[in-house]
Amino acid sequence: MFEYDKHKFKPSEEMIKSAISKKLLKGRLLYEKGMKPSGLYYIKSGVIGLINYTASGSESLLRIFSEGDFVGHRSFIAEENYHANSSVLSDSEILFFPCESVEHLLKIYPALFLFLTKQIAKDLRSSEDRLNDLSGKKVFLRIAESLLYLKTKEPTYNWTRREIGEFCGAKTETVTRALTQLVHEGVIRKEGRDIIIPSINHFIAFLKNEELKD
Amino acid sequence: MFEYDKHKFKPSEEMIKSAISKKLLKGRLLYEKGMKPSGLYYIKSGVIGLINYTASGSESLLRIFSEGDFVGHRSFIAEENYHANSSVLSDSEILFFPCESVEHLLKIYPALFLFLTKQIAKDLRSSEDRLNDLSGKKVFLRIAESLLYLKTKEPTYNWTRREIGEFCGAKTETVTRALTQLVHEGVIRKEGRDIIIPSINHFIAFLKNEELKD
DNA sequence: CGAATACTTGATCCGCATCAAGTGCCGTGG
DNA sequence: CCACGGCACTTGATGCGGATCAAGTATTCG
């Protein structure tokens, strides 16, 4: 089961002075696949998703960013163009730090560079763990684990069935069915469209037990 | 379709002096999942695979390393324990560079650090591209693309059907069937157990065309 | 209130895994 | 050098998980 690191990097006052502030509404793109990075984005508030299109035309949700996260650092550091769209999932306030090169970033903000490097290394682990899960775990378990991850990362955001599915490679209908089962199992509750996990520990215990089956 | 970067980092004579040399036979493990990194590995010759076990007990091949590649750098830089086994696929000669901390590495070998950082950032892209393919592409295309990748990265190594399958989330039988079809399509040839791609360009053209279907 | 979108539930289909029963291929030891 | 044992591979038959299709209902937003 993948987890995420709550450790964040707080930009200095001086850094923030050099930043450009933007407000973006839900549904907008922060950047588009194929574009060349010219700096780093930082989320003051809101939720951003890194989204790619699959061969069959549906979307997949590769990574989630929220308050206190940097965005666009992978492409910037790899010196590649963006490999996916950065889509605004809820109204966001963003800082943009223009930067000309990786070497320049390392020189002026070595601590930030080190932080981002470690972040990418951890993200690679997560991505490879998900790769592993995708070929080894049944969809029900993937959905349950993704729900836990998404709800832990951003408890106040109302994740849709579609987004949960896009995160773990499942269709909306399949997510619905899995959620119905999770309600029957007594580990989640629905309130309108929102999904409530009354006890995270209870949910985790259920997952651990579920993993042993099959 | 994912590609790999041929750009390599050559350790200096001075670096090599501080290294420990090892010879490992096929089937051995360079390191095991869960162990704590204490330095970096470098491949002088041979092929190494990063392998994880899926929930259903089968294996998945996460990354491939060969001559001139570093191994174990992700965990070292993330300051995490290894998240998968490093398995020797063909007899290898390895250099081990002991190193106490990420900061120390950055201080004494800044160019290597920068190189590894970029490498990890590119690997994250590849991994996320594969994640995307796994939920969007049919198994036939995944197998064909994986074959191209593996054969391009290590043309002399005889990739087994099992390994190709473990790389793209397919079973051995499915790989066999896909290969049979690729022979019928006239883009590969079998010689004993080995797979020959007579013309890489022809193969790529076939793939491009195949991607447009469906 | 009406329209658009998110969700739900059931029926059906199909891709690929699984199971089974072989046939090579290759290294090892006599 | 050949025989033998063990994997790697092949091919066909069968089954099932989850996608797809379809036809609703609920929710949210203008």
C-alpha cells in the first residue's frame, strides 16, 4: 500500500518575493503536456492533478498535488517537456517561480533542490508500487487503497468516482460497485456524493485483512 | 511509447579507486527489498533487473540496468529502504561506491548527483507512462513496445517470454501468442529461443500503425 | 425549475488469465 | 558424446473479472 510524505518545503519570504501569483479556477490547466517548463509552481491553496490521456481516450490521474506542494518539478529537473497535463481540480492559488536552469536552481536554492530531488525519488517509488499493484491486485483492492490514499491526502476534497477510477485504472461503474460493497462491509458511509471513512484505523484493518484473501 | 536515455555518467579514476569490485552470477541478488542502502552500485558489465513481487505471487520487472548504469540510487537519494529486489539477470561485474549520506554525495560528486537526479526524474516519467499504458493499451501493443524497449536497451541479451511479460504486465503464454503474431506480421523472427528484430525502423513503423487501430 | 453532470444498477461481452498437455532446447553428468 | 532432467516455450480449451452498454435516479448549479 502506498503512502505519501507529509514533509513539506516552505519557501522563504525572499523566494516568495520573486514569485508570480496566479489564481486558477476549477477545470483550467496549469500547464499542458508538451510545453517546456520555465520554472516551478507552488500551491498556496487548492488541488491540482497530473493527468494523461490513455490510448483508449480516457484519462489517468498520475499524481495529486495540494497546499504546500510543488508542481512541475519533475519535467524541470529532467529538462524535458511536460509529459502530462496539470489540471486544476479545485479553485487554486498558485505561485510561479521563474527559473532558467536546473544548475541555477541548485545554486540559488540548494535546500529546495535537495527537497525536490528526494520528492521525485519517493514519487518514483510510489509510481512503481502502483505499476506493481496494477498487474497484481484485483480492482476492488486497488479502489479501496486509492480511496484511502486520496482521502488521507486531501480529506476535504470530494473525490468523484471518476477520479478515483482514473487514479487506479478502473471505470466509474466499477468504482461505484466497489464503494457499494465497502458500505456493506461497514467501513465507509455515503453522504450525498461524498464518501466518509468514519474510522481510518478500521478501514486500514479491513484492507489488511482483505489483502490476505486470494 | 517509452524510450530510454543513452547518456551515461563515467566515474572518474579517483572515484573508481574508492570502489569495491564484485562479480555476481546470474540468479543472485545484488540487494534485497527492505535493506538499507549504504552506497551506490555501478555496472561494469552484465544486466541487472529491479524486481518486485505482485500480490498474486508473480514477479514484475520494474527497471533494467546494464553496462554503465548506476543501481540503487533511487532508494539512496530518497533515504528509503530498497523497495524491490535487484536481481542479476546475466553474470555481472559491479562496482560499489560506499557513501554515508545524500548530502555527502552532493558535496563530493556534485556532477554525479545532478546526473542521478535527472536520471530519477526521467525514470519517473517512464514509470508514469507505463502506468498510463497499463490502463489504456491492449496487451499486444504493450508486449510489442516492451520488446522494442528491451531489445534496444540490451540487444545481445536473450530476453525470455517471462521477462517480457513481467515488464509489461502479461503472462508468458500471452507473450508467446503476441510473438507468434509478430512473426506472422513479418516484423520479427525467431531463432531458437531468441527473438530477432531484423529492422528496427520497420518494427517502429508497424507499431505506429498498430497504435492507430482501436 | 430545468439542464447538465454524477452516480447507480443490471445485462452482456470480450480480453486475457488460467489450466492442461504437450514439444523443444540446453546444461549436466555419466 | 549421448542420455536425461528440467526449464522455456507452444498451443488449445475454458473461465472469469471487469469493461462496455444501457437505462435509469440523484444531485448540483445556473
